[in-house]
Amino acid sequence: MKLTHRTLMALAIAAAFPFASAQDTQATGASAETTQPGQLETVIVTAQRRAENIKDVPMSIATVKGEKLDVLTSGGQDIRFLSGRSPSVSIESDYGRTFPRFYIRGLGNTDFDLNASQPVGLVMDDIVQENPMLKGFPVFDVDQVEVLRGPQGTLFGRNSPAGVIKFDSAKPVFKQEGYLAAGFGKDRVRNVDGAYNLPVSDTVAIRFAGSSQHRGDRVHNERATGTRDFEGYKDNAARLQVLVKPSANFSALFNVHGRDMDGTATLFRANILKAGTNELVDGFDYDRYPTDGINEQHLKNKGGNVRLRWDLPGVTLHSITGYEKLEFYSRADVDGGYGAVYAPPYGPGFIPFIVETADLIPDHKQISQEFRAESTGSGPLQWIAGLFYFKEDITIDSVAFDTLSPGNPQVPNYATQTQNAKSWAVFGSVNYAVSERLKLRGGLRYTSDKKDFVAQRIETTGRSYLPLSDDSSNVSWDASGTYVLNRDTNVFARVATGYRAPSMQGRLFDLGSKPSMAGAEKVLSVEAGVKQDLFDRRARMSATVFHYRVKDKQLTAGSGSVNMNQLLNADKATGQGVELDLQANLSQNFSATFGTSYNDTEIKDSSLFVLPCGSGCTVTNPVSFVGGTRVALIDGNPLPRAPKWQHNFTLKYAAPVANGEVYAFTDWSYRSSYNFFLYEAVEYKAKDLLEGGLRVGYKWGDGKYDLALYGRNITDEVQSVGAIDFNNLTGILNEPRTYGVQFKVNF
């Protein structure tokens, strides 16, 4: 049978009606189950701030861990390796290995300013990572990644109306263990990561983990101007954790971590999009990049957190204190070529004017504090209550360069932004077991946000000083329930609200420019689904149908032929769709996973218009003129960077050979097309993309040693996944094929 999109949709909807189980029609609790040979292991998550069986959590949730996590990061991939590996999840970046932008169910933020907020929250070891630069921390020595879809406003810190992606590092334990992995590959890739766990005493254990990723330059500038070689990097990160457990009732976990990344910024490739199509131009060569600009990028961040836990009679108390700090510099040739019409020769293609900029974060710090209490009794009523505080201070500088003019950087012509944000919240949730079959949950959170912002433009002829300030508050809530149909099948439903505080930005172009602000957005989401173990727990299925409505949706619009963004609010945006996750042990030798999602999003605002491209693209939206300026009407458009369809698939084969095991693991992800921007244009619509990976290896010594060959994007699909629209037909490409070898030893 041919698996068309319509067929997959029908299968996913059908999965929402569970299979009958003849094994046991009696309800069972959520106690741990013993795994028999051939059965899938029980997945424990902390999506609701408690350790629970994933089947008992009344929301759409997925995990990535273990071997799959190792495979996806084989080539030293940054956090974007998660894109498309879970239904409804996309991740992209206009800054390369830094500034990842996350989307869940089509909700995200295309803003490239360095203070941009995102509706997808990222939580690393219980600490919310607010600034986008913090969200790209390398993934190593991680126990599990959890993807929580839908609003998470009542239990997690800030700005999570679309969902939360949650990373949990491997914690110190009271035994000596560790691992070391080394890989070498195409383009002089050298990756090393490892961890060492050491019990210092009966009450103290430490765990050190580190990652060092290197790649040589793989793109060359044949001209004698600007940076000559690109896309190499060195990215080093480390984490030290100390667990102190002086008694059975108290523990303190200390975590310090840091990252030092040097590389090149994203390559903006001028005129690689063929006019009137979304194809790359004939004769395009990935390895060539003619430019007259300088390209470099540097990111340093460091932080620490302290997590305290007291187990008292009937209640557990938590204190979570976090601190993060970063410095960032990124300079790139945004026009993507050399020369300009006013200073020929120029190319490749038409270069109307020079655009070379650097964005800096010279000063940043984030402080967060959470106090939480949770019940631990065995009765039908369970509860969580807490307080949360957050403070962030950030300074951003934007500096212009012109390689065809003297005096670089073009000082004193630059823009600066200063933002101080404070937030506090009080939250609580209750779980009540009405019966052995029916369990209800509800949560409530009050949040208060204050943001002070100043945008300045400094030029030889003067200075502008433009402040903005806003105070806002919100009450978020959710209500959900799980009903146990039988031993293997739970059905659930959830209604939840979410909130994102107002956003401000001001990358001022000249003394007449003004900063912009988008008011708070609010989300109402409804979902229902089923979670079911199949074939004596040799397979597992989760299916969800959902609908959401965003009021005053925050959007980011371009500024025509000017390198600026403008924040605005749409009256409403809606989304609905289906998500399906399947895992199965097919036989003694084969196991597989399959995930699919359908997301139908729409902007609903009959009076909303934006400035379309300044690069001569083919706009397909209705156009009008406002004050003599050509604008595109975007009512009815889908949200940007929101593919309707996403599929992912993995298949593993393993068999004993000699005194070890030979295995092969392949993984594939597909996503359909999407718009790069709020308006629709033929050139700025991504093509469908299918990418695959492969890992073939041999394990021996009871799994102690692992030697493998790997390949990522093995079919070498290369296409434009993003663009710059104000200057020329500039494209941003996905990662090409890479391959290599990796050796890992566990001890």
C-alpha cells in the first residue's frame, strides 16, 4: 500500500481509538512493571515535575535517549539534530551553531535579534534558558530529552505557550563509571566526548563530562578579499556536578558548566535562488563562496546551579538556583557576495548595495530561583506548589561595516539595545485519583513581568535615545485527565492556556528609526489522545489530536529593502493537527520507530500587511499600496517555518557475532514545504526535504567497546532552508553529507 499523506492521516486518526486488549480488562496503577525479554522498557519522564510512567502523563510527550541520541549526534551535530526527530518539532538557525530557533506545532519565532523571546521553552537541568544563545549548548552525557507539546505555563518558568524541550544530564551516582567516545570524519571532523563518575565518599559523588568538537573549513573564497575559508569550528564544553547526600532525607547537587565556541557565521549566499522558482541556480557549487566580507563568530557562556532537596514526612521541598552568563560576537557578509552596483565589479549576480554587519552581546546575565513543595503521600490527592523568580540583563550592539569604504567598523554609526527583564510567579497543581481508573489534574499560575528597554542609534550627526517599558501579568491554567481502559491502554484529554510576555526590539537603521514592541500573546489549547502498549508490550503507540488558538500572536516582519525586523501582533492564529508515535520490537533482531505529525496553521487578521521582499521576488499574496508603499496582505497564510507534514523513522538490526554484536541503525526524517517569511513568494518557499542517517558497528566485551561507521544526510540533499529577502535572492543551506568513524569505550 502506498503511504500517502492522506493515508498517514487516516492511520493517525484511527490510532486515537484504542485496540481492545484481551489480556486484562481491570485497571492497574502506575507502578513499575518488570520488563521481560523482547518487551519495550518503561519510559519514566518528569514532564509534570514528578517521575511518572510516560503512559500516565495526560499530554502529548515524546522522549529521545540512549542509542538513538548517540546515533543522531554521531557527526558532532549541534542541537538542530533534534529537528524533525519528534512529531511537530522543528529547529533552525540563521546563526549556524548558535541561536537555534525552536518550533512546536508550528509555533515559533523567526526573529533574529539577540534578545528574541521564543514560545518554545528550553529547560536544561531544571533551569530555563531564556536567551537564544544559551539554547545551543552542546548535547553530551545526557540521560534523556523530553519534548512536551502544548502550553506548559503552570509548571515551567517562562514563555512556553508552544511547549518545552527538556534536557536532563546524567547525574552523579555512588559508583565508579564513565565512557569515552572519539570520532573522525569528513572535512577533518574530530569529536571527543566523555564522562567520568567518581564516588569520593559515602556521601559525596562527582561527575565530570566534556565535549570537544572540531571541523575544518570546507568552503573557499577564491577572491583575494575578505575571509578566505569558512564553516570550520571548534566547540568545547564541559560540565562538573557534585552530589552531596549527607543523609537519606537531604541532597545537594551543584552544577557548573561552560562553553567556548569559535567558528564562522552562517553563509548568506547571494543569488543562489533561481528567479521564479525555489530551485538553486544552475551550476551551484557548495564549496565556493565569493565574498569581500569578513566572517567570524565567537560565543562564550558559563553558568552554575544549585539544586537542594529535603524529604520530610509527607512533603518534599526543592530549591533550584540558577545563574547564566554569556558573551557573543558574530560578523557576516549579509549581502552574500562582493562589490555592489555603485562599485563594480560585483557578484555573484545583482548586488544592489553592501551589507556587512556584526552583532554583539558584550554583557549578559540571567538569575533564576525556584522554591517548590510537593506532596509525597499515598492518598488520592497529590499536589505541587511553588514560587519562581527570574531576572535577565542584556546589552546588544549592532555595528555596520563596508569593505569598499574607509573606516571600518563604520563608527560612530551603530545601534545598541539594553533590556532589563524581571518576572515572578506563584504556581500550583493538584492530582486527584477519582478511582483506580480515572485521574484528574489541574494547574494554576500567576505571572508578573516587567521589561525596560532602550534602543539607541549613534551617528556622527547625532544620537537617538528611545525607551520602552511594559508591565504585564497573566493567569495561566490547565485541566487534564487520564482514564485507564485496561492494563495496556490509557486515554487522556487536556485543556491548557499559555502566555508569552511582550517583546521589544530596536536594531535602529538610522536616526529616524523607532523600536517596536509586540504585546503579550495568549494561547488556548485543547488536545485528546490515547497511549497504548501493544502485543504484550513489544510495541507502544501514542496518538494525539489537537487544536489551539493564539490571541494577539507575536510575529516578526521584515522591513522591505532594509536589514531590520519589526514586531507586530496578529489578531489571531490557529492550528490543528494530529501526532502519532510508534515504537516496536519487530523480532529478536529488528526494532523500529515511526512518528508523524500534521500541523495546519493559519494567520487570521484581515487588516494585517507586511513589506515584502526588496530583492525582486515573486510575491503570490494579494498586494496593495499603503501611503504609496507596496505591501503584501497575509491574512490566511500559514505561520512561517511551519511545515504541514513531518515524518520520522528508525530501523535497527542487531545480531550476535563471535563474542559481540553487529548492528545497523538507519534514521530518516521528512518535512514538507514551508514559507520562510510571513508573506508568500515562490522563491522563499522551502522545498520538501528528506534526510537520512546510517550507523553500522560492532560491540564487544559485554557492550564495553563499540566501533562504528556513520553517515549523516547520506543522500546529500542540499537545498535552501532559509533566506535573506531585502537585498538579493540570498539563500541559507542545510548541512551537506558527512561521514566518519567513531569508537566508544564504557568503563
